[in-house]
Amino acid sequence: MSPSGDVSSGESLTLQAVAERVGGRLRGPASLSVSGVAPLDQAGPGQLAFFASKRYAKHLGVSRASAYLVGADLEEILDAGSPRVVVDAPHEALRVLLTHFHPEVPRRADVHPTVVMGRGVRLGEGVRIEPYAVLGEGVTIGDGTHVGAHCVLGAHTSVGPRTVLHPHVVTYARSVIGSDVILHAGARIGSDGFGYTTVQGTHRKMPQVGRAVIEDGVEIGANSTIDRGSLGDTVVGRGAKIDNLVQIAHNVRVGAATMIAALVGIAGSTRIGSGAWLGGRACAANHLEIGDGARVTFGSTVLRDVPAQETVSGYPARPHREQLRTQALAGRLPRLAERVGRLEAAVASLEAK
Amino acid sequence: MSPSGDVSSGESLTLQAVAERVGGRLRGPASLSVSGVAPLDQAGPGQLAFFASKRYAKHLGVSRASAYLVGADLEEILDAGSPRVVVDAPHEALRVLLTHFHPEVPRRADVHPTVVMGRGVRLGEGVRIEPYAVLGEGVTIGDGTHVGAHCVLGAHTSVGPRTVLHPHVVTYARSVIGSDVILHAGARIGSDGFGYTTVQGTHRKMPQVGRAVIEDGVEIGANSTIDRGSLGDTVVGRGAKIDNLVQIAHNVRVGAATMIAALVGIAGSTRIGSGAWLGGRACAANHLEIGDGARVTFGSTVLRDVPAQETVSGYPARPHREQLRTQALAGRLPRLAERVGRLEAAVASLEAK
Amino acid sequence: MSPSGDVSSGESLTLQAVAERVGGRLRGPASLSVSGVAPLDQAGPGQLAFFASKRYAKHLGVSRASAYLVGADLEEILDAGSPRVVVDAPHEALRVLLTHFHPEVPRRADVHPTVVMGRGVRLGEGVRIEPYAVLGEGVTIGDGTHVGAHCVLGAHTSVGPRTVLHPHVVTYARSVIGSDVILHAGARIGSDGFGYTTVQGTHRKMPQVGRAVIEDGVEIGANSTIDRGSLGDTVVGRGAKIDNLVQIAHNVRVGAATMIAALVGIAGSTRIGSGAWLGGRACAANHLEIGDGARVTFGSTVLRDVPAQETVSGYPARPHREQLRTQALAGRLPRLAERVGRLEAAVASLEAK
């Protein structure tokens, strides 16, 4: 039993085969065999070293790799004699090779005898459910879906096909999880939003009756929390990717293919367009609109709407160039203050004449 | 079995009955029947649309609602002919109606046969404990309390009556949880504080021997962490509300009815008064005093004491008005620098005369 | 059964014995007996009050303690007649006394019958595994290690001797946990990093094939997440201490004895030296170098490399003194703007002459 899945080891490839798989240009012995890819400073004999950033050129001297997977812009830095496969998009090439060298271990369909299921649970074909999972009344699980150990799915949760729930995921009642979704350990889907009315200093809980809807192809990181909607739904759109320890509050809408890095917090009812990017530890206040393709840089705090395609940064977040200019001037404030002091002296002296 | 609870559906109400329940003014057919409340842009026939913010007036054109629950200040925006119930406090009215339309499913008292209990566990009347919960030695559970699937309660944890622990809550030994408390999935109560003494570069763990005390009526969000006290106790006061992914460090005191939004971090020994508000992703350094009724705006970083009733914002947090003025001036720095440049030229020219 | 451990109560000590244990100077009756240590404002008769910060001197008036454990620099503040033990390093003395008064309850070696184990699991001597833990294929557990209730250890996870996993820890496959490690409730070790290649607007998942390596003597707080490496490993170095809700991204290296407080986020591939300190809610962008002994103050955002031994603060983080100067000048901006206005008037008047 392999509760959290694992990676097995694929077969070796010749450099010729590597070049064909990634659409790259081969320089070196076509029949040289490599058994895997490794970082530049860790690759040993028989391995392909991955070289995609000038930053790591310093490790070239110590590399014991048999060959290199290198971006076209960095090829010149390599020793002339080093065997290599040259590509324009090295990260995509790396993805292709890792998928070959580390194929997923197929998970055997199986429902462990310790799984507790409520009335009316429906399981698709080829489902795997690991020890101690608890499925509430009316839960449905799609074909080929994997439910990790200790997951607790609230009543009437619906999970689509080919989805992977890592161990310890919890969904609240009526959550909707699409197909080809990945939820990492400790993700909480559909928890109550932070909603109260305050009457004479006492906070009364607003019933949270909407749903959390996670569309197809979404991935959500470890220990992230996605609240249910208060009245309507909270929606994470198709193909969006969310990192660890992220908070998505009630009624937020995250557009398709938007990426949200770790420790980001999105407050209630804010809407983020599609194809947007929020860097790590960024946050956005409630009831805002962040447009399609907008970018919020690492650590920034969004307090106003962000137009589509705009890049914003800082506290409060403003257009990135403006933020950089303000920061630079702030650094020169001591000199500006001195200049004003000198002017005051000069004017006083002129006035005294 | 419904591991995470659920909401059932209450009976339809006439507009007349709606107006009576919420103390509102009826405009329209008294006998019109509505079966629920929905957001303005999602409400359909037979539903009451909730309209409490001008921001959403743009959705009025597309609304297919049968009637409206509307704040007195927004009534004029509605079409003259739209049936409505007009109220002064629309969110409190919404709370009352949702409590009617979505009554809580009563949870049947039951201790699942898979629950593991240590010696000396005492359970009150009408307790429900879901599959795979583990209760350590000497744990006590009050009447009518619900312990979700997979909760692990450390030895001698005490939980009051009518409290709800959602699945996957963990308490460390000797935690004290009051009555009418709600702890969401993944909340960790009483974990060790971050305390060490450093001797010649090695960090030695300070035993954390205080308790975490969660008073009556508190709600704590998903995956939040409340450390135990190091020597004394960490206390979350009566009726305080804490959102998801919040960190409350050792020996912190949170006053009664204080609200703390998501991703907030309160460092060790800081004391927050009663009725305070900390916006999302705010944080406060250690050993500070934040007074009664103080407000810390979204994303702010508190590095100094905050007087009672004060609103602070920014990094470092300062009085909100001052922060806004400083931000505005920072935005005008380029112009100020230009003005100083022009003055220098003018003074040079005057001096040359 | 005590799923989360507990503390038992050690024997009383005479003041003479206290002074000997902590290497302190005794002032008062050598035979006076104390049964424990408590905070200044909570200590009662028979207890030793801990007094190590001038901040709490205000509580001296109400203290009912029988004696004091006091730092040498604060001794004068005490009433001349108060029995006391005076020490140079009061926190280290406190640690010694708490270790005496609150000895750890010995955990009986035992593997609960509900534990599920895959093929090839190897358990050392004196191991304790609590209810419902799930150990994947090929997991190894060192001598005297404690695995809390509901832990799920992915296939081929290796855990060293004398390590404590609190309840609800999850490790992904092939994680490596050293000896004398403490992992708190809800910690996730080896989760996938946030890695994708984007082809025509679609994000393709990069296989995450590296490991998470937690070296000897590390402590990791509740609900923290440590991603596995993408190609190489993510490493938390020997004796490092990490607080609650911290995110360590793929391929990060945390040096030996470095301390990272709550809610910190370290983005991918950043390397932190040894003996560094990151205050609560600080964060660091990806691919940075933070040197040995560097300090990042509470709430700061690191966007550039930090040299060894440097202290940085603010957004963006800059040397601490520079940051303080800039902040002070920002506060004086309104006055600077006024001075420029007066200069303009004076120059205009001079020019008019």
C-alpha cells in the first residue's frame, strides 16, 4: 500500500532519443545513454544535467554529468566538447523528460475495508480509496479517482473523474470538485466564510449556505483553505493553480488558468480574472476586481481594483513602475532634505542683503 | 452519516411573513410566496434577491427575482413596481431569513464504534462523535457537543456543551474549550509555542507548560493554530471570532468579541483588548498592547502599541489618517523633487546678480 | 492512552536546590520549598515567580509568590526582603527548572492494533504508534520514535530515532526525517512544489521528483508545509527551528540552527545560511541568497540577497538602519513640503524686487 503515491523509475534513453522527445538539437554522441536528469551541481555520470539559468553557471566547473540539457541562449557557456541537447524551452523539455524517467506508479483500484460510507454513496469505476477515509451521505466519486487516507468528504460532496485527493483532505457538505483535480494534504474545501452580523457588540453567525466549486484541472496546495460561498458560490476556475497555505474567502471567483502562489489571501467577494498571477504572500482586500492577465508581485497588498494586464506591487499596490520610482525617491529623501536646508540658508542670506 | 453536517431546506414564506420576521416594511403583494434568498445576479423566480450594496446595482437589470430584500438607503434604485421588503439592517435580516430557509440538520447523538477513548473519558448527554476520533485519557465532552471525524483530543482536554468540532481538529493535552464554540477543520489548539534558549549556537527547547483556553462562543477557522502558553495561558476571549490560517502565539490574550480575519499572525505575549478588529493578513509583533476597540486595517503590520479605539494601517502601522497623508505625499515625491530643482536654479540666478 | 503526550508534575525543590540547579545566587531562606514556576502576575504561595523583563515590573505589587527567579539586571527592583535566586541568563534557568517541574510523561512503546502498514515497513526498538496511523510501503521508523494518531507516512519515508510526530502529520513518498526531530500537528512534509510549464495558456504540471530532507534536531510547527524538491532536494538543516504555518518551497535550503517564525514564506530555490533569524510573517522571494547569521525583522519582505550578518527590514527589505531613517523622513514629509512652499514664496518675492 502506498498511501501518498510514489514515482517509479523509467528506462534509460540515448541522447538521440532525448533530442527526439524534446524536439532539441543534438551535439555529441547519439548513442550515449542517460538514466535521468539532475540539477547541475548534483548530476553524476550517466545523468543529464539541467542548465536553464545563467545564475547556476558557477556550478559548471564541478558538474560530473555525462551530458547537458541546455537552453539555446546558454549553449555558448558550455565547454565545446560537452555532449548536449539544445532546446528553446528548457523547462518544457525537462517536463517531458521527467514524465518519462519518473512515470507515475499506477494506483490499484481498491476500497480499503476501513473506509466508512454513508447512505447513497456512489463510486465510479476504478476508484481507489485508502484507509480510514470517511464519505458522508450522498457523496459521489468519479471514475478513476483516488481518495487518500483519512480524507473526510462532507455529505453530498461530488468529485469528478481522474481526480487525486492526497491524504487528510476535508470537504464540507455539498462541495463540488471537478475532473483531473489535485488536492494536496490538508486542503479544506467549503469551510464556512467569516460572516457575522453584530448586534449590540455580539457577533451572530451568518449561515453560510453557498458552495465551494473547484472546476476541472485545478490543483490546490497543502493546507490551503477555500471557503464556501455565503449566499452564492465560491468558484476556482478551470485549470487554475493554487499553492500551499492560501486562503480563498467566501464568494471569491478565481478565473481560469490563474496562478496563486503560497500564503496568498483573497478576501471575500473579490473577483480575479483569467490568466492572472499572484506572487507569494500577496493579498487582496474584499469586493475588488482584478482583471484578466493582471500580475501582483511577491508580497504585495492590493487595496484597489487592478485593470486587466496591469502589473502592480507594494503596499498599497500601485502600478509596478510607479512603485519602483517612489521607492527610489524614498531612498533619496535624506539628500532632498539636505538640499532644502541649503536653499533655506541661501535664501536667508539673499534676504539679509 | 453526515460527517461535516449539512443544511436542510426550510419552508416557503409569504412576503408578509418575511416582513414580519425581519421587522421590515412590505411593498408589494403580501401573499407572494418565496422559497429562499439568493444574490442579486443569481436569484430566480420564487426567490428573494438580496440587495444591500450599491456596488451590485448593475445586476438589477438581469435579476429575475420575484421580490427583493433591500436596505432602506437603496430602495429608490429599485424599479417602482418590484415587490420588496425594506429593512434598515439588511445583513441582520438576511441572517434571520437564512436561519429559517436553511435550518441546521439535527445531528443524532451517537458515538461511532471506531472511536478510541483513553481511561477516564467522560461524555455528556446527547454527544455525537464521528468515525475514527481519538480521545485521550481524562478528556471530558459537554452535553450536546459534536466531535467530527478524525478529531484527536489530547489527554485531559475539556470541551464544554453545545460545541462543534469539525473534522480533523487536534487539541494538545490540557486544552480548554468552552461552550458554544465552533472549531473548523484542521484547527490546532494548544500546540507548543516557539520558545528556545540559545546556548553556544544551539537552540534548546523551552518546555511549554501553559494551556490554550478557548472561551465560550468563540469560532476558529480552518487550519488556524493557537499555541498553548509557555508558563501561563494563551486565552481567546468569549465571543471572539477568528478566521482561517490565523496564528495565535504563546501567551497571547485576545479580548472578548474581538474579530481576527484570515492569515493574521499575533506574536508571543501580545494582548489585544475586547471588541477589536484585525483585518486580513494583518500582523502584530510580540509583547504589544492593542487596546479595546482598536482597528488594524487589511495587510497592516503592527510594531508598536495601539491605543484603544485607534485605527492603524500600513508598514509600520501608524494612525490611519497619517498613513494616508504619507502615502499621498510619497506619490507626489517626484513633483517635490522637481520643485526643489527649480528653486535651486532660481536661487543660483539670484545669487549671480 | 495519551495521544498528544502530556506533562506530569515533578517534585518540589528548596530554594537552595533551585540555586544549585541553575547556578544562581541565593538570597533568602535556603530551605524554603517551591513546587513550580509561574508568571509574575499568576504565581501564588509555594511558587517561584519568573521575573526577566522590566516590562512586567508593574505586576510585582500584586505578586503573591513565595520567591523569585530574577535576572541580575532586575534584582534591585525587587523588595529587599523578597526571597530570590539571581541568575545571569534567566530564560536558560527557567528552561532547567521547567524541565524538572514538568518532566515528560514517558510514552509506552506500543503499536496500536488499528495501525495500517504496507509491505516492508521496518520499526526500530521501543517505537510507539498511535491509533489509525498509516505507514506506506517501505517506511522505516527509528528506535524510540513516536508516531501520533492519524499520521500518514508516504511510501519509503524514513524517520530517524527519538523523533516525535504529533497527530495528523503527513509525509509524502520518500521523505527523510532525521533523529530527535519534532513535527507538530498538521505539518506536511514533501508536498509537491508549485511548478508548471505554460504552453499556450495551459499550465502543465512539472513532475516533482526531489525529496524533502529534515535533518537531525529540527522542530517544525503546526500546519507548516515543506515542499519536496523539484529535481534536487529541499533541505531543512540540522537544529533549525520552524514555527507554525510556515511555507518552505521546493529546493529551498535552510541552514543549520536557523530560526523561522510563524507565517513566514520562503519561495523556490532560495538558500538561507546557518544561524539566521526570520521574524514572524517575513517572506523571501525565489532564487535569493540569505547569508549566515542574517536577520530579517518581523513582517519584512526580502526581494534581494541579504549578506551574512546583515539585519534587514521593511518592504522591500533594506538594511535596518536605512529603513528606520527612510521611515522617519517619510513621517516628516508634510513638513518638508511646507518648507519648500515657503521657499518658493521667498524666492518669488526676491525675484520681484
